[in-house]
Amino acid sequence: MSLPPLQDPAQAVLVPHWLSAVDRREVERVVTDALAGGPVHPVAAVHLAEVLTELHVAAAREVVWPAPTARVRRATGWGEDVVPVRLSAVELASVLSLPDLADVAREALTGGRSA
């Protein structure tokens, strides 16, 4: 299934959200629960699946290319478990629309660590 083109090309821009391991586990939990737990609009399901993919890509990126992330963490003072998870506006909105998302993860996605 392919998605219709976005009305606003800016919605496709991937923005890094610097999430700790706890934040990433919470996002993964709530997205997985939403996809497994009941009816989800098909387009939202695609965006949520893309979020799960990006969580895995972020972990792999940290293993393959650790130096850039390490430089950012040193400069900002963030913990060793903080990595960038790149999400589009529609992917972010899909996650933020989930009512079971913990406040800590919601703050991490919308607060000071988003670039």
C-alpha cells in the first residue's frame, strides 16, 4: 500500500528527537500496544510502523557511527544512552496522539531535546 502525497513537503522532513533509552522503550511500548490492541486508522498504522522502524534504525546508527552522537552528548551533557530518533511531523503527531504515552516520553518528544 502506498500513501498519498503529503500536502506540505515540510511534513516529510525528519527532525531528530534526542531520546534516552527509557524514552525509546516507552515510545516502542505505546506504539506496539496501539498497533496490536485494536483498530487503528490504516494511514496512522503506517506512520506508527515507521516510528518503530526508526527506533531500530537509531539503535543501529549508534552502533555503526557512534562518534557524531557522542560529540553531541559531550557538548550538551546528555547521558550516554541519549540518541537521535528522526521523525517526520506526521510520525510525531501519530505518536503524540496515543493517549497511553507516558508524560516523560511526551515531554522528551516535545521538549528541550528536539532539534
